[in-house]
Amino acid sequence: MQNQMGGQQQMTYQTPPPIITTKDHLYLNDMLSWNLLAMKKAHFFAEQCQDQEIKSVLEKTGQMHQRHYQKILSHLKTQQQQQSIPMQ
């Protein structure tokens, strides 16, 4: 499937490509790190918070980042189980 974006055509995949490039790998690593850090910070600040409403929002935020982290990992594990992931 191709989309028009500013006069350029861009490929859109329905499923991930069978190869993860070094750039893709680095970006996935960054996404995992960002979600892990956000989860830890939300948990830390929720523990410090006195206002129960804000504490609840921080806990939900931390849980959201944890779900994102787990989802990324599950996609990577599923892809790896389906086939060996060569690096380019």
C-alpha cells in the first residue's frame, strides 16, 4: 500500500518486514528505554505524592508505559519466534 505525502510515495506495511536494520534496532531499543524510564518516574512520583487524585493519575500513567513496554517486547518475541531476525 502506498500513500501520497508531499509528492513522495511512502510504503506502508501491514506486517513488519522480515529484516530489522541496525537503525530499526536502535530505535526499538530507544522506545523500550523511554517507556521503562517513564514507568519508573511515574511510580517514583506517585510514591512521593500526597494528593490521591494526582497519585492515581501517576499510577495509571506508569501502568500505561508498562503496557507499552510489554507490547513492544511481545511483538519482538513473536517476530523472533516466527523466524530468525537477521541484522543488516
